[in-house]
Amino acid sequence: MPRPHTGTQEASTVTPDPAPVSAPPDPTPDPVCGPVPSPAPLLAELPREARDVPAAFARRFNSGDADAVQEMYAPDAVFVPRGGAPAATPDAIRRANAGFLGLGLPITVRPRQIHVAGDTALLVVDWELDGEVDGARVRGTATDVARRGGDGRWRYVIDSPFGGCRP
């Protein structure tokens, strides 16, 4: 028997797909079929479901397009780096992400937990850059908060890429 609606929203937990999201296919032209289509259509839409935020971020990050990455953030978002002051403006967030994008390495994300309460979501995501920097792997566990905007799209309000890691 269905429960009567009480006027409050219940929290929900989404079991994420365990398959990681990694780099898009190699855009090298095929000698027979010609150029591979641009990934631009993948970037056109921001996620409509909280569970799609990590994959949308990975696609945008792997495109190398700093503007596409920046669109994943709400105007009032905060980026929390590992050590140092949080980036609390769009320009500061862009600069913080530029360090990662500048490495030229694709990212793979694996959502561990996604919890949704109304228009707010907590995302715990394991991530790794696919390559080494100075002989070391670059990886972490992000603890992020996303919010559904008035347009129905989800964006980061807190991006803490090392939030689940030891200081």
C-alpha cells in the first residue's frame, strides 16, 4: 500500500554504476572512414540526474576544454584544493582546474556513493589521471556536493577532489 505524501522529500541513495568512465575514443582520423566525429554533442548537456555528474565531468575534463569544465560549477561554487585556500570564485576555480587540465592526462572516475536529498547530492568518487606525473600516479577520492539548478541541471557547489583522502 502506498504511503500518503507528507509534504517532505525523502533522501534517496543511488547505487552507482561500477564501470569507470575514462577518456573518449581516439579522435585520430580513420584512413577509410575519415575523421572521427567531435565529442561536442556529449558536452552540450549538463547532467539531469545527480548520478550522471561524475561522468559528465570526466567527459568535459577529457575534452581538454576549460570552458566546458567550468560549466560544471554553479556560480557560487567552491573548489577545495589539497592544502591551500579554497577557490571561491569562477576565475579561481578555473585556475585550480587548469593545473589538472594542463597535465594533458585523461581522467577516469568511479562513483563510490551518491546520496540525493531533494535538489542536493553528496558524491563520493574515486578518480585517477591516466598516466604519471614525476613518476607517480595522480589519484584521489573526491567528496563533492552538487545541486540541481532551476534549469533542472546538476552542477558542483563544492568540489573537493581530495576530500576523502588523508591530508
